[in-house]
Amino acid sequence: MKRVAVIFCAVFSVALAAEEVEIPKYLKLCSRKSQDVDGCLKNAIQDAIPKFAKGVPELGIPVLDPYYVATDEISYNNGLMQGKLLMKEVNAYGTSRAKILKVISTFSEDRQRLEVDVLFPKILVDGEYKAEGHLNDFKVGGKGFFNVSMEGIRTVWDITGRIENDRWVVEHFMVLPEVEKMKVYFDDLFNGDESLNNIARTFINEYWPLFYRELLPIASAQWDKMLTDFANSVFSKLSYSKLFA
């Protein structure tokens, strides 16, 4: 059994090495031993954003601006309000205009954490939706087109993980965006009752911070999983010792 385990580990290590992709030459490398590693990382990430936004097939990075999501679903239940929102053919525009404000890195022998302070001046999201739910005894439901425009979006990319087999294995990629301005549009939330739809649009655009704060923890948990999977799909192809020499 010990021999089998050793052979398995050897094969696994070879497989990992075979998957390694050469680090793109345009990507600035930062030594974790440098006195100004945080400044280096800030500039490196800022420089990489417009290049990554076009997609990097060899790293498995799709086009990021616009960023496309085929389907996404959010369920919500706080007692008074229960509902489910299904979104399809969603595109997010404006991610390539991100401004990296600050980076704080924490390195240890077997772990790494990056806290990246980011500002998105403006993001527009559009797509199709289907919603169903209840507000007390009042039924809500419908489907159609939606768009959301947001300005002054600021968040911290809190990325943590372990170092294993010369790879950075990301365990969590947390974001809790703060939004300065938001405007929401949607078709037919009340199955053809346009008067109720207009009232709902007006109400949501007036009190969007309340709805946003309620839904943020739910959305953040989903973003964590999605962004963690995305980060690992990239970092699993790159040598940690070369990327952070």
C-alpha cells in the first residue's frame, strides 16, 4: 500500500507539472521577498487587467469585458419575503476599467493572502430573468429583460489559500462590494400588470440600498464559489515559485 501511495503521488506530481503553462511575458512578476512587494503587485494587477479582459485561452481565462454568465440563480427567504430569481444570458460590461487602489499581501511558508482594494467606476449588467415569490400573501412573478447600472463600485478582493505542489490553491475569494449609485430596470415582474410593474420599478430604484444590503450576503457566498473556482482554474496552471519568486 505504501508503494502504491508513493507511485500515485509521483504520477500526480508529474500530471501537475505537465499541466503547467508558461507565464505570459507581459505579466509582471513580483518577489514575495521584495520590500515593496505590495506596490509591485498593485502595478502588476493593474497592468494585467486590460490584457486579461480580452481573454487568455492558454490560462483558461474567458473574455472578461463583457463577462458572460449563461445562467445564475438566487433564492431568498427572510420570513416576510420568499423568492427565487433565475437569470440567463447575462453580460457585465465595464470590468476592464477597474482601478487597483491598494494591495496588502501576507506570505508564509505554506499559505498566502492577497487583499486587493478595487474601484470599478461603472458597470452595466443586462440579461433575461424569471422571478417567482411572495411578499406576505402577495404573489410576485414574471419574466423578461433586465438591466442594472452601477457607479462607484468599491470592494476588496480577499483571496486566501494554501501552497501545495508548487501551486497556489485558493480556498476563498471573498468580495463585498459597496455601490455608490444604482439604477434598475426590468420587464413584466407582475405577469402583464404594467401599473404594478411601474410602481415596483420606482420603489426599488428609490430604496435599492435596502434590497442590496439584504441580498449581498447571499450573493457574496455565490460569488465566493464562482471566483474561487475561476482563480483555481488559472493558478493551477502556473508555478507558484515562478509567479511569486
